Amino acid sequence: MAGQVTATALGDWPGTDPLEAAKAIRGELGSPHLPFLAELPARGVGSDPVGRAASLLVDLHADVQPHGWRLVDRPGQDAQRAASALATDLNVLADVAGAEERPAEGLAVRVLGPVSLMAGLYVHSGERTLVDAGARRDIAQSLAAGLPAFLERVRRAVPGAALTVQLDEPDAARVLAGLVPTMSGYRTLRALPRSEARSVWTEAVEAIQGAGAEAIVALPAWEAPLADALASGADGVALPLTDLSIPQWEELAGAVEAGRRLWLGALPADGAPSTRTGELAERLVRPWRQLGLPFEALDAVRLTPAGSLAACTPQEATARLARVVKLADAVNQIALG
């Protein structure tokens, strides 16, 4: 029998109400699908990806300055807002999951990965921490140290759930290509060595796996450093489906054959209202067949909306979750013949 494709999403959610978000997400993504802890960036400072990740750091602190989140000597009001928002989200999740008759078997949480966190944090001079080898090392170590404690808090909110951490790396390709601008914008920062990227991803992945969770590295398709992400020991990668090149598909096929997971952004950012679900399903099934992958291996795949849901209305975001579940069902029906 063919493996079962399941559905999830990439973590962010519109609006400012964590209770509404948790109910909508868990209502659409019951088992075997994978619900997630919502990030609500519309709440403002502290609920953004950099602020959220910075709140997990151990013995490092960050606060918002005119140019963004900057490393500081002691936590300030912005850091407290980030910690408070995360605590609220976990408390709400515990209440919603605890009231369910049959809670979902798993939960995904999104954390900005170390490479993109280095690009998003600034040192005292006002430049990005990417320019400072010592700061980069400290951030990677501090994030890895904070992940197990964070996962323990999540585990208390959803006892018994299998946890997956999505290490979100939206800036990885630009960082590795030397395309991140300096603060002045007149030049770009030196490219981060690939060996260092592999090292910091390995450090984070080992911390996640050591805490009993699965690690997925999420990347944009453009120049995605797939080999480096997979070399970290990650359990899988997440990419948008429509932008994948043939060489990337071949690399992903090898990863699936090696037992890695594959999250594919298969529902276009507009929700694809004019595109039939069967046509969207074929966009996955066709290259799967062409690569000679067995349908039994489809259980490695989770389908997601492509890109952010934060720009939608809550009703639109909920509808897109329902659509991606329907899309997973369509792929499964094709696979079963």
C-alpha cells in the first residue's frame, strides 16, 4: 500500500488572538496531519521571528533598537514582551489541547534558524552579527542551549505529543552567497563559509534531536543549500514545490531514499482558487513518478501552503489549511490508484 501524505503549515498565522489561532489550526489539522504552534507577527515587537528566537537564547539578550534587534547586556522591555507572548501562546495551546477528546499525535513549532538569526541580530556597532565571528559563535551556541528548555515547555503544554522543530532559514541562501546588505546598504557582507553553516545547523539539530524531537530545516528554493542542510543530520527539509529545479528534485529523491522527510509548499500563495485540486496533486505525483520513487515512500511527505499565511485573514488562512488537507487526500487517492 502507498504511504500516506499528510498536511501541515509553516508556522505563522494572521491576527492577534492565540486562542482563535489554536482552535482553527487544531480543528483543521487533526491526526494524521500535523498541527503547529502559531506565530502571530501582527502582535508586533516580540512576536516577530527574530524576537521569538532571541527569547530562547541562553546568557544572551537582545532588545529593539532603531535598526532592529540588537545584542545588549541585559534584557529590556522588548525582550520581556517576547517572553510574555511565547508564554501566553503555550498556555493557550495547553488549554485548547487539554480540552480535546482526542488530541493530535504531533505538534510542530517554528524557530528561526541560527544562520537567519545571525542575519537578523545586530551588534553594538549597529552592524549585523554576521560580521563578528565571536558573536556568530555565541548565537549558535546560545540557541542550541535554549532549544531543549523550550521543547520541554512545549512538551508540558501537549503531553505525549511527538514534537517537530522547523528551523526556519529564509535568509540562508543570501547569507551563503554574500548578498546580505550592510547597514548602510552600499555594499554586502562577506559570505558565511558553508562549513560554518553546516556546523551551526548540526549544533541546533543535535540539540533538538537530543531533546527527543524531529528537526526540519526550511529553505527557500532559490539556491537552497540542500546538501549543507542535510549534512547537518536534519530529519528533513522544507521547500516550496513550484520553484524546484530538476537537480533539486534529484537531490530530494536521494534524501527520501535515505529516510529523510520532505515538506513541500504545494498550495500556491494565493490559495490557488482557480486551480483544481487534482491538478495541484499531479504537480507532486508527476516528478515523483519520473524520479522512480515508489508511492510507498510518500509517507515521507508533508504538504504545506507555499509561503506565509500571515498576510491572509484568519478565515482565509483556515480555508487554506482545509485546502491543503484536501490536497493531501487527493495525492493519496492517486497513489492508491
